[in-house]
Amino acid sequence: MTTLIVTASHHGSTREIAERVAEVLQEQQQIETVVEDVKGAAAWLDSADSVIVAAPVYRTRLAKEASAFLDSRRAELSTRPLVLLVSGGAPSLSPRLHAALQAYGPREIGYVRGAVVEERLSGLEKLQLKLSGNENYGDFRDWAGLESWAKGLTGLRG
Ligand SMILES: Cc1cc2nc3c(=O)[nH]c(=O)nc-3n(C[C@H](O)[C@H](O)[C@H](O)COP(=O)(O)O)c2cc1C
């Protein structure tokens, strides 16, 4: 049983989230995992029994590379369990984005707070962040909460 974890991380924090989930799945559920950036992920789809797409919210939407992957790979994703794991600066996932993500037919949609590190952002990104109403800087990742989410993930099997 192999789970492909696809990440679309602009500044690295969602990639680290995906890697932690992979560790938990391997250690606690004996599930083999491959963590792959969205750019190279399609090549791994054939060998994956299930897929997790871990991606951040940017400007109130899922990162566009992740949406593009979900849109362009609908056929392959429809034949295997799909879980979405979203990271964002806000305390919770907006109901609007949650509803939009349901359209991809995931078994589960998880949400974790990510990291918003000022030194990593360009001037334009800082402005966009301000306009999105999420101008709270810090590393908000709750590693214990993430691990318990991954331990309780039941939707990946058959
Ligand atoms: C330009 C910009 C826009 C963002 N817009 C949102 C948003 O609309 N909602 C939200 O919850 N978080 C927003 N965030 C926060 C990111 O989702 C958060 O920093 C995430 O952890 C980034 O993941 P990454 O490090 O993998 O790129 C935004 C961050 C940036 C830099």
C-alpha cells in the first residue's frame, strides 16, 4: 500500500507538514509514502494506491498548482482514495473554500495552520497577505495536532 503525498509549497512550511504526515503514516499505519512536489507528482500516480494533496491557501484559494493538479488529474484521482490537507494562516478553513474542495470528491479534508514568515516573503506577497486579511506572522503549526490527525486517518484504504 503506497500513498502519494503531493505538495504545492511556496515557502516550505506545507512541505514540512507533508513530510511529518508521511512519517506518521509509515510508523503508525505501516503505509509506504512518497512525498513529491506537484510538478513531478503525475509520474507517481500509477504506482499510488491513494493520494493526499497537501497545499496552502493563497489569496483565499487553494494554491493554483494544486488546483491545476486536481483538475487535470481528475480521472486518475477518481479511481483511488483522495484526501486533501490544506494549510493556511487563518485559524480555520473558510466554508467557501471547503465547499469548493468537496467538488473533488475527497474522503476527508483536513486543515492545519501553517507558517507565515515575514523574511521569506516578497514585498508583493506581503501586500497580498495584508489584502487577504491574514497578516499574522508566525509559525502556527501544531505538530501534535497534525500527528493525531495523521494517526486517525482512515480514508486511505480501499
Ligand atoms: C501572499 C499570501 C497570501 C495568503 N493568503 C492566505 C489566505 O487567503 N488565507 C489563509 O488562511 N492564509 C493565507 N496565507 C498564508 C499561507 O497559507 C501560509 O503561510 C502557508 O503556511 C504557506 O505555505 P507554504 O510555506 O507551504 O507556502 C497567505 C500567505 C501569503 C504569503
